[in-house]
Amino acid sequence: MKKSYWIYVSILAVLIVAVTSYISTSGGRSGKGDGSKPATAKENIGNFPMDVKNDGAIVDGVLNYGLVSDTPFEGTLNTAFYTGEPDAEILQFFDESLFHGNGDYEITNDGAATYELSPDRKTMTIKIKDNVRWHDGVPVKAEDLEYAYLIIGSKDYTGVRYGSALFQDVVGMEEYHSGKAANISGIKVLNDKTLTITWNNANPSLLTGVWATPFPKHYLKDIPIQQLPQSDKIRKTPIGFGPFKLSKIVPGESVEFVRNEDYWEGKPNLKGVIVKVVSPQVVLQSLKKGQIDVATFPTDQYPTAKDTKNVQFIGKIDLAYNYIGFKLGHWDAAKQQSVMDNPKFQNKQLRQAMAYALDNQSVGDKLYHGLRFPATTLIPPSFPGYHDNNAKGYPYDPEKAKKLLDEAGYKDRDGDGLREDPDGKKFPIRFLSMSGGDIAEPLAKFYIQCWRAVGLDVQLVDGRLAEFNSFYDMVQKDDPKVDIFAGAWGTGSDVDPYGLYARDVLFNYTHWVSDKNDDLLAKGHSEQAFDKAYRKDIYNQWQALMSEEVPVIPTLYRSEIYAVNNRVKNFTVDPNSKLTWKDVGVTAEKAQVE
């Protein structure tokens, strides 16, 4: 569903969903066996509608939303502190940005606030509309947006969103972040409804990535910033100004919402929403039985589900990609930057060889039935203006992988089929991969098999898959047991990759740093980058640099598919649509069943 314009630095996306088959690099694709070439994901996803069809009259009903996950949601229900996609799915119902966006993910004046840029494009004036109120009835004020910046910019902030270039470049943010100033000089509250934010530099990401999600200062101000993520007011009784109010939460399992009768954009069609965790293994049966109305649907299950009569499938190419990351260093908390000091994977030929060894085409075609496809760059095709269509990435080429490994000195010296490092020592590689349904273990084993085929001894960390929360805990804390890891990013609406790959951002989990990378990332959000042709050229150079250096291996681009019960109306994934959760309704009191 098109949300009320979430503008986040990035979202940690769930990596793996369920499937019931194993991959092999040989053998045919399932189907008629006529020898025809498998459809590409772009072709397949292009066949999906982006809107549900329902001509019925809306009734006063409750929608059941399936949060598809094999683990409980963490329950950090605040946009400054959450890290997992499950929490983001819950947030969309009660919290939102002040801005809506258009099909190019650029902010508009259609949301809960309007904006105006100064002639030098360094100052944004934001005016909140008069009828915007928190769920407890208190008006949303300009100081609430300032408060969000004060939280994220604080030296006591424990989350990951300070890494955005837009945060760090606000005038006075550095002094505030270091504790030298009590406030941020570049943010001025002019009155209850109006504030200005001034940046040191003009940045085109202002139009797609400016933080505009306020926090209820009157509700949270008495809680020390470092204690906010664990507080009851974040985890048990959070409030927002979105279309629904939280009424009940069963930690990790379900959340119940009721209609916000005073929603600024008008009374929502739904009386309420119930969000409940549904395992990937049973999501199809839950849909068929009418136990849930809407769910993100595992693409690998689509072929067995596509003929389900009581649901519709809609979809598009997602703002996301899967990747394999190398642990190249660590995070220096004192300096607030990455340090690239792990010697194990410093040789880029080794990293390139590991990329060539992966048969991602087979994964996409056979496991995901063409609904995921090999990733070639770190800017996905869902940003058509910036994705480099000419980039080849690392197509499956095990012979090239072997040659690169030989050249780099990783050779099988004792004839056991496993390569040693250039010093002749054994070279085990510890691989962290996430659990998540039937696909998780076969997919991890397949990648291990691909690497083993070129002579690399890759083993799962602790001999098993890691649960979602444990996975990211190990990645974020640079657990020394982890050499490489399989992750996924949701990019958010801003094409700027600074928040994921700059040296001074926490999301740079590989801790790869480079002066050239610093330079290109800076140019990508410079004043000159308001010229889209210039920005495209810079990001093409950046994509080429990242492909050459391979701090992460992009593996798959993703299709985003939703399964929607036939009673649901006004549900869409079209980024050009102006429909939001306020408009979604149901045309029958009970869900249709198969």
C-alpha cells in the first residue's frame, strides 16, 4: 500500500521467505518443458496490476493484516529507533511523515504540511496544517518536528538514522551532536505551526529524503533519549497522528488499531485494523481461510497460489535488493566512523571471485519463478532515472572466479579441493545467514555450494541459520565470528546511497571506506546534483566503483507482491497513486474464503 510518504534513510528488509524446493545449477525450470526462455522478472512483475479491483460499496469493517514473519516483531514502534521491516509495517498504520510524495518519490504539498525552499535551496520552511492532531488530541506543532531532530542528533541517541547526510549537514548539528550546543541553530521554530530548517549546503535529496516525521514532545520529553527505545511509550502505548490509533498490543504477536475519527485528511473508511504475525509457511492457508485480508506474499510461493479464487495479487519492482556483505573492519564508536582493518578480505580479487561464483540467475528463475532477478548494481531499477542499465555486474562465471583466486594466491596446495590463503594457511569463511521459512537453509546451502565449487571453504556461523533479531545483532555489533553475511536493504525513497555506504554511518556494516567513495557520495548530494544529468553521471560512476571494489555483492532485485482478499477496496502499490490507508476499505463484513 502506498503509505503516507515514509521518508526514511533506509529500512532493514527481511531477507528470506519461504519456499518448498531446493536449487540446483542443473535441470530445467518447472513448467511445460517446451524449452522456451524463462520470462525475466521485469516481464513477470510487469504483468501484475498495481491496484485491486472492487466495485462494491464500502461497509464499516475491520481489516486483518498479515505481518509475514517467522519471528516475533521487535516492537520498537518509533521511526527514529526501529531497525526491522516488521516494525515498519506496524508503524505505517498510526505514524506518518508530514509530507506526501509523487511517483518520483519527491515531496509534495498534499500532506499534513506544506513546504517552500529558499532561492539558494538551503532553507526549507515547513508549515503544519491546522487540523493535524496527535492521537491524544494535542495539536502537532512545529516544535514536535524540531524535537525529532534533537533526538536523532543527540550524542545520547542510540539509533542508526543520524547517518543521513541531511541530518549531519543541518546548520549547527555538529555542535549539537558533540554536546557543545543545547539546540540546533539551523532549526528555528517561528510559531506553533511553522519552522525553518537550514542546511550548510544545497542538496537535491531535500526533495526525496528530508526527515519530516515529528515526535510528540509533550508525550515523550520526560524520558531520557537513551531510554526511549525501551520505554513503554514507544513499545506499549505509542501515539502518532496517522489514520489509526493503537488500542491493544500483544508483544511480538499482534497489534489492534481503531479508526482515528479526527484524522487530518478525513475519517478513514476502516473501523479498525488488526495486524498479526503470520508464518511464511501458513500465509497462503491463512489467506484462503479468510483469516487475513492483506499480506506481503512470498514470491517463491506464487506459482502454487496464483489461482486462489478469493484473493487478488498486485505487485511492482521493490525499492530493495539482496546482497552478500564482507566484514572488512569495525565501527569506531569514539570517532563515529568505520575503520577498514580486517585483513581477511582486503584483496578485491577474492571478493570479485566470490561474486562470479554465485549463480543468481538460477536462484531467481528456479526459486523465485522469475519474480526476483540478478542484481547488477547497488541502485535498483525501481529508480529508473539513476539505475545503470548498462552495468553487467557479476554474471555467473565459475571459471573466471577460479582464475581470479589463482591470481590472488588462493590455491589448493594439498589437493583436497579447498584453497589456502596466499601464506598457505587454511582459509575457512564463516557465513552468517538468516532463518525465514523453507527457503532459508536451501538458499544458504546453495550459495555455500557455489563457493565450494570454486574451492572456497564456506561454513555457516555456529553451523546454523540465525533468527532475525540475532542476525542483525551480530551484524551490527561486528561479531568476530562473522566473515560474510547475507542481508537485504530497503532503500527508502531517496536514491542517495550515503546513508548506507558512507564511512560515518552505522548502516555501513561492511566498514569499507575509500576516498573515492567519499568524493562521489558527496558530489551525489551537492548543489550541482540538482542537475539530474550530472547526478546520474555521478551515480553511474559510483555504481561502477562499487562493482569494481565489491564491498558487498548485490545478488537479487526483488518484486514486491501483495495478496489481497476480494473484499478489500482502494488498495494499491502504485507510487503514482494518491490513495493512502485512510482510503482503504472493505465491501463485506467478513473476508471471502476459498
